[in-house]
Amino acid sequence: MEPFTAIDVIRAKRDRERLSDDHIDWVVDAYTRGVVADEQMSALAMAIFLNGMDADEITRWTAAMVSSGETLSLDVDRPTVDKHSTGGVGDKITLPLAPLVAACGAAVPQLSGRGLGHTGGTLDKLESIPGWRAQLTLPEIQAQLTSVGAVICAATEGLAPADRKLYALRDVTSTVECIPLIASSIMSKKIAEGADALVLDVKYGSGAFMKTYADARALAETMVAIGIGRGLRISALLTDMSVPLGHAVGNAVEVAESVEVLRGGGPADVVELTVELAREMLSLAGVSDVDPAVVLASGQAYEVWARMIRAQGGDPDAELPRPAHVHVVPAPATGIVSHLDAYAIGVAAWRLGAGRARKEDPVQAAAGILCHAKPGARVAEGDPLLELHTDTPEAIPAALTALQDAYAITDTAPARPPLITETIRG
Ligand code: URA
């Protein structure tokens, strides 16, 4: 006999009441068990979207989603610390960051996702490495954390199953962009993962989920508060996502750029964000005697990367897939690139085949875009501005349409916002 009906809970939120702890525990559990139907949870999600949840409700909702599945208990001889990005365009930071932090002395269990829509997915990028395997068992994760110090893999099926169901539902009911639901979704998975500490990279700007700084800040504060409530050491960096990170957007192209960074080179913005996130992660993990900038430049992080890729069946020395077609977009004028819109570049890369429209769609390993000139760069008319990569040339016109207002070239250099605006510490 169930203690409530879904209608009780939906009506309460519809009428702007606070959901009781018992309501929340029951509805999340009953939805996971299939007692609450998708259409009922859709109505509740929309009521939450419209009427919100207060801090206590969000904390309880998150805890209920954690309890819907297993919680990993990581038995590692070093402090564990994880990073989560709210997603962006060209955001390959996890790739150099996880081995870098491991090379500095902490263990990094990085359970990652796939891309959906215009934002890329870490697993899709890594799968462009021949042989690399995303799916690991819990004992494999544990063993690799001990032997290598870093794991980037898919979340195990049993982790926060309530969120898995609810996220798929939100995706098709226009209830994704809701701070209480996003914060509880992200934090339930991260808490279930069992790391001691967590650094959030909360992005704002055209290429991010949160378009405005104010919304990103509210999301960051909500997630930090949830983490503190669960005893996590946690902080959040607010970072700009109005321009793609680095020059490469796509799958294999982002792996290649990450390897450049791990070898001590690469674009300045990718290096800056990687090093600052590493500093924050190491500080939360209590590792204070190492400078990640020095470790990155020394090539030690690359050594960890190579071992991490090999441990998951990949060949770090293998040639990455190349596209069947390359289309160059030339600079239309001489001047300074003053604008390069992250969202437009993300959509174009997606249309070229780097991303997927539905979860079950395949992605092209070689698809993506190389941005030869970023804001502030001087170009001459006819210089290559963007390089479009795809195996399906029929996708190029749609990508070019997405790029119509993606860039501007002017006479003066643009004022660039800082990459990292603020750090919110727990
Ligand atoms: N990422 C998640 O995991 N959940 C959300 O709700 C949004 C982004």
C-alpha cells in the first residue's frame, strides 16, 4: 500500500506549497519503481519548473535521488577529487585535467557523459582513440584509481537511476532549464560517485546552459550548498563560455588538442582553465606542495594520460581518425576577429556529425571544427578562419547556415571578459 498518490504531490507543488520530506522521498522512489508514471512525473517536473523548490526541498530531492541507486565507496590510498563542468563548446578540460591532478598526487574518479545537442561529451571524444573503452566495472575503476590515479569512464548503471529516468523525461518535456532540477540532477550523480571533494566548473554565456552570469551564479551557489549539506569539500568556478575553449571543437580534434596541452603546449585558455581547476582540486584534496603548472609543463601529466588510455584498452600513440572532407571558411575581410560565438560553433560542429540529436545516435569521431582565429587575432582577407571536418559533406551547407552570424571582423580589438570570473568556496 503506497502512502500517497502522485496526484497529492503534483497538486501540492501546483498550488505553490512546499513539498514535505515524506512527499519527496516517496515520489522519487515510486517513480524509480515505476509506480509513478512518466506523465505524472512530467506534470510534477513542470510544476517544479514553474514554482521552484526551496533550499531544503532541493537538498531532500537530491538525497532521494542518491538513495535511488548505489553509492560507490572508493577505497583508494590517496584523497579522491572530481570535477564537473556544466557543459560547453570545445570544453575538453577533463582530458588533460584528470591525468594532471593524478600526476600531482590525488586520485580522480571522473564518471563522464556523452554529448547531447550542441555541447560535446567527454566519452564521445575519448572514443575517437582506437580501442578505448568507456564502460568499466566498479572493480576496474577501483584498480585503475590505485594503479594510475585517474579514470575517465561512463557512470555505472546503478548510479542515481532516478536521475537517469527523470533527465530523459525533462529532455522531452522542456523542463531542463530549471536550477533546482539541474542542481539536484548533477549533485545526485556526483554524491553517489563517492569522491571526497568536488570542483564545479559552472559556465555562462551563449555556449552554456546558463546564458547569464546571474543564473550561473545561482546554480553554482545551489550546488555548493547541496555539497556542503552532504559533507563534501566543494567549490565552484564561474567561467566564460561565450567563445569556444581552445581552437578545436569536436571529437578527435579535441583529443589532439588535449594531447598538445599534456605535452606542455596548447592554447592559452585551455592551459589556464586546466591549471586553475587543478589548483582548486588539489587544494580541496589537501595536496598543497605541488604546482600543477610545473607538472603540466614537465610532461609528467602526459605520462599519466598514456597509462590511463592504455589501461582502458586505448592506444595513446595511434593516429586519430581523419575526416573524409575538409571545408575551409576564409576570413571575409582584413582586421581583428572581434566575435566568435560558442553556440553557433557548437551547433555547426553538431551538424557536421560531432554531436547527436537523440541519445541513441552515433557520432563521427573525425567531425568537428578548427577555429584558426579566435577573438583578438588579426586576419587578412582570405586567411583560413574556420576549418569544417566531416565524413558527410552533405552536412556542410547546414553547418554554414549555423555559422552565418558566428563571427565578426572589425578594426579594433574586442574587450575580452576574463575566463574565470569568480570562485565560490564552500
Ligand atoms: N547535466 C545534468 O547532469 N543534469 C541536468 O539537469 C543538466 C545538466
